[in-house]
Amino acid sequence: MSSIKVNPPGGSYEIKIEEGILSRAGQEIKKISGAGKLFVVTDENVYALYGETLRKTLAGAGFAVNFHVLKPGERSKSMRSLERLLSAMAKADVTRTDAVVALGGGVAGDIAGFASAVYMRGIACIQIPTTLLAQIDSSVGGKTGVDLPEGKNLAGAFHQPKAVLIDPSVLKTLGGREFRDGMAEMVKYACIADKSMFDALMEGDLQMEKLITDCCDIKRRIVEEDERDTGLRMVLNFGHTLGHALEASAKYGRTHGRSVAAGMAHITNSSERLGLTEKGTAAQLIRLLKKYSLPFKIPGGREQAIMEAIRKDKKQLSGKLNLVLLKQIGSCYIYPVGIQEMEKFL
Ligand code: GLY
């Protein structure tokens, strides 16, 4: 079992990583929350797997429990879906002293987090992430939100969770594709901050509890220093400028992890070619991506659509984009580029 204390300005909380913690969530939440009612947000797939286990442990700890079950997939991360969720909370008489519990992947976590940020001007949210991607990234750090037709995550709020409970045993029920999606994000952490994690992944040494803990600890360091994403936190976007654009240009048809994998490889090939990254770095990265059956190329003929998506990207500040480039494996830096210069990286 491991535990990480996160201390950003927006509120401290603990991340607990432990096999089986999902089935003991009721007692864990009781230790940190005086809520009478817990409003659980999940999706149909996750509900079928873990809904009853969670209901039992929460009810067993004395909480009144409501479930709000979303359709699986990114489409549930919309303003309409948020409105339905907020109405359901109001109908269930959720009060300011109650709490939301997000059970699931990034979609459930982001929309539940956003609902808890705005419902009655903010109530507590406990994250119980069930995908690898959510366990090492989206459940930690307080970014919440929904997509708009104009782009991903365009409406949202920073709202730190009250606790994050991570049960690595639930990863056994993930499909191979979903697992690989999370591995792309793990490769990202290794690339930007941890050469020894990169080497362990290359050796295929997948001690999941340790790897999840190490990723969450990297994210802790970053969000403690830059909770609101105005500086250092941008390094978490390594591969994401191209990745998000690729995702958007495919109308969200390509998963986040696969898009980011291709984005990391492409940007590193380009930065190496431009003399901005140590030689040989892209080859090492591509070898690791291949090992986990992740894409390492952006599909040909998409440059126009990708540039269009980049122009719309919310990270474009006054015509500048902050690209994250590797110095070498395990170390990165922020490189601001104008939109014209961006074309050199495609
Ligand atoms: N997923 C990137 C961040 O939390 O900043």
C-alpha cells in the first residue's frame, strides 16, 4: 500500500494506492468525510463491474447512496450530460455537506469533478479511478470539465478532490486497448521526468502499484508547484498538442493515449531533427512505444486538419503555443513557438 499527500493551494488531499481499496471505500471515505449522502457518478460498463461492490461498502459505512449511470464514452462529457447530472443531484437532495464520488475513467472523473465544482458553488468530490489513464493522470490534480462542440475540455474548473482511492486490481478487467492507452501516459511521465521508469518499462518490469505511485508522485510535484497550469504543469502536455489535434481531427475517433503516443513520437522526431533534442532520443522512445503496441506515426495527409485543430487549441495564448520538448529521456523543457513555426514540427 502506498500513500501520497498532495498539497496544492486549492486544498490538500491524500492519494491511496492499494489492491482491494475499492471494496473498502466506505471506511476510507468515512475517515475523511462527514457527508451523509454520497452521489456516485459512473458509466454503464463500470457499474456492471463494480457498482454493487461500491454500493455495498458505502452503505455498510452508513452513507445514503445514489448512483447516476452515464452512457460509456466521450459523448457523455457534454454540457447536456452535465445538466442532467446536476438536475439528478438536485432531485436527490444532495446538499453542500454531501459528496460526489467519481467511479470510472476520465469521462466519469472529469464530469463528476466539474459537477462537484459547480453544484451549490462547490461540494466535495472523491475520485475512484478505474482505468490506468485515470489512475495516473486525470483523477489527480483537480482538472475537471466537459467538451464543447468546438473542442475538448473547453468548459471546466480547477477543483481538487477530497481524496483519490486507487485500486490497481481493477486494471485486470481493462481491455488491452484501454490498458495500452494508459501505458502511453506512463511512457509520457517516464520521458519527461524519470529515466529509471523508462528503463523499467523497456525491460517490461510492470510492477503496477509502484509504477502508479511513481507517476502520481511526479504529478503531485508538478501540481503543487503549478496548480492552475500557467507554467510547469504544461510539461504534462508532452505529446498532447499534436495528440489533441489528432484526436480532434479524427472527431474523437482515435483514443487519447494512442493520439498522445503518436504526438510524442512525432514531436520528438521533429525536435531532434531541429537540433532541440539529444540525438537518439526519438529512436529510444519509438522502441518503447512499439513494445507496448502504441502508434508512433501521425497518419499522412492529416497536416491541414491538424494545423486547423491546433489553431483552435485552447493552449494557444496570443498566437503562441507552448510545446513540450525532451532534452533527452527523463528530462524536458517548454519551448514557446508561434503558429507559423509550429508548421516546422509537423
Ligand atoms: N492531464 C494534464 C494535467 O492534469 O495537467
